[in-house]
Amino acid sequence: MGNDEKINYWLNISKYDLETAEAMLKSKKFLYVGFMCHQAIEKILKGYYYSIHKEVPPFTHNLTYIAEKCNIYKEFSDEYKDLIDTLEPLNVEARYPTHKKKLMQNLSYEKCLEILKETKKLYQWIKKKLSKK
């Protein structure tokens, strides 16, 4: 697999995860909206990482860490940094049943809609930077 194919791999699965987040919102599976938004940003960041370093991205789900390794975290607006802070726990907490009940109490349609909207903005911002590489 060539460099472009590897980058496209990350872009394609990131887009798929974003589409899945939209489907989860429509079906009112609120817990998984945030989880899939996290996954979408994680994977587009990993594509960006690959575009810079030409090596396998780090095996981590920590969005801040990956963005810092891509040297773009410092370029994030406060809005994007806040989104990252919102998404980080949704990745872990969605996986563990003891946290699901508490998390579900904080997620509404409106909250998930906002998370999805902000995720799409960050996704497009990263994708635009990636296309300039």
C-alpha cells in the first residue's frame, strides 16, 4: 500500500465513523454518537499523522496526544480544544458498563447534535489541512 492509499484508508474509515455518528443520532443511540465522533477525529488525526511522518500512527486513543504529535494541536481554536476535551472521556466511558448510566444522563439529543456539529467542523478543518500536504 502506497502513502496515498494509507492516508485514504484513514480518511475513509474516519468518514465512515462520522456517518455512523449521524446514524446513531437519528436512532437516538446517544452514547454512541460521542463515541463515533471520537473515533472519526482519532482516525482523521491518524491519517494526518501518517501524511507527516510516513509511519504507523501511535497506538493510542488520546486525541490531544495524537494532535500534538501531528504538530497541529497548537493551531486548534479554543472551540476545537474544548471539543477534544468533550470527546476524550466519551471514548473510554462508552466502553465500560459502570460508566454508561452516568454518561447517558448527560447526553440528550441537543447535546449530541452539538457534539456532532462541532466534530464535523473539526473534521473538515483537519481534512482541509491534509489536502494541502
